[in-house]
Amino acid sequence: MPRTERRPAITALRLLAAALLGYLIFLGYLYLNQESLLFHPEPLPADHRFDLDPPGQRIDEVRIPVPDGELHALHFRQPAARGLVFYLHGNAGNLATWTTNADFYRQQNYDLFMLDYRGYGKSRGRITSEAQLHADVRAAWDTVAPAYAGRPVVVLGRSLGTALATRLARDVRPDLLVLVTPYTSALALARQHYPFVPSALVRYPLRNDTLIGEVASPVLLLHGTEDDLTPLEHARTLLALARSPAELQVIAGAGHDDIHGFPAYRQGLAKHLHDLGR
């Protein structure tokens, strides 16, 4: 082949090699920086005072020692509470933002325990693996759940927290598992939003789909029709995979972040809380 004919082919190969190298560098970045892409914590200073004054409630700040860190939680307590809601929040913010709906549970006569993951709020340390996340959640559960023996206990997961809640419910069998805006898995979300990323690179698979069939507790799923982050089909799939009694309540018009403000959401959750133990 004449030299002049080889030049376009060599140029094309160089461009292809450069594109491949760029793609591999990009994948390496995604693999090494998944924590910063998946988790969006907002730290708080250790002396932060929460602007909370619920009527008739006592709020305890709970600190839970864990390897290489310390978890911080808020425990909303009231006299003669009917039971406990153990709440696992989403991937952003901290307890200062997630406690805006705390009074709803007081109105249902339930105590509320809300946990900040490592790096969120006053919790110290950093998230390094999914196994660590599950171990932290179990440590928090073991801190509070024994005090509610004989009373209804609910594990509630919101968004990111749904996979943590499902794993915990499989292991401890609460009276009810509530999944709000759940996803089948982080693998499925990665395929949905980043189809060019190989699934093998996802270090936080966060599987609801493979675990929900092992949950013996009743399951309540709540999902909005306008959720464009985790579409409603995720919840429908999980409903089909559940083997224990399960119900999906579809909230018309609700998106991913505003579902808690819809009366149908509050009414549906309140009914299930009231029906426990009856």
C-alpha cells in the first residue's frame, strides 16, 4: 500500500486508540469515585442544634460507635408510643433536612428513629463499601429495636435507603417493611442512566430485586406516577418478586422528591401503621 494511502488508516487507528484510552480512563474514574457519584452527604458540625420542637415528644441524639467512625441518629420518643418506625433516608442531605416529616409519625403515635450514614450530618467516617453500609444499619437497629419488643416495629426505606431497608428486613423480620420510591437495583439504575458503563464496574449493586423475595414481613411499596429517577416500573417489578403479602400504592402525580406531600401517600401509610397488631 502506498504511503499516501496508509496515512488515513493510521490516523483512524490513532483516533480509535485515543478514544479507547479516553473511555478506559473515564471508566476508571467512575469505578474509583462511585462514592462521590452515589452519595451526596451534607456534613454538620458536632455542636449543631436541630431546630425541632415537636409537641409532647422527647428527642434524643444517639451516637453509635462503628469501626473507623461514629453514627449519629435522632430518636423521637413520646409517652405510650404504639411502636417504632426505623427510617433509612435517601442519598442526599442529612437529618436536618429529612426530619421535616417527623411530626407525621407522632400523629400516628409512633416513635421515630432516623439515622445519618457515614459522612452525613454529625455521623463521622466515610462510606467505603456496601457491606459496611449494611453493617452500620444493623448496628443502629441493634441499638434501638430491643426496647420495642412486643410492640409493632416498622422498617422504612426511602430511595437509596430502600435496599438497606430490604436487607435489614430480611435479617430481622419487622412487622412491616415500607419501601418509598424504591428501585430494583443500583445496577438497573446504572443501565438506565449510563448504558455505556459495564455492570461489572458497579461496586454498590444495592439489590432490592434479589432480596425482596427473601423478606418474610408484609411489604408496602409507595411510588409516584411521575417519578423520572426511579420509574414506577421498578416498584411493579418488586411487587411481582415479593413472596410475603405485598401491596403497591401508586400515588398519582407524585414525583421522586415530592411524594411525601401527597394526601394519598400519607393516608396510605397511616392506614398501614394503624392496622399493625390489630
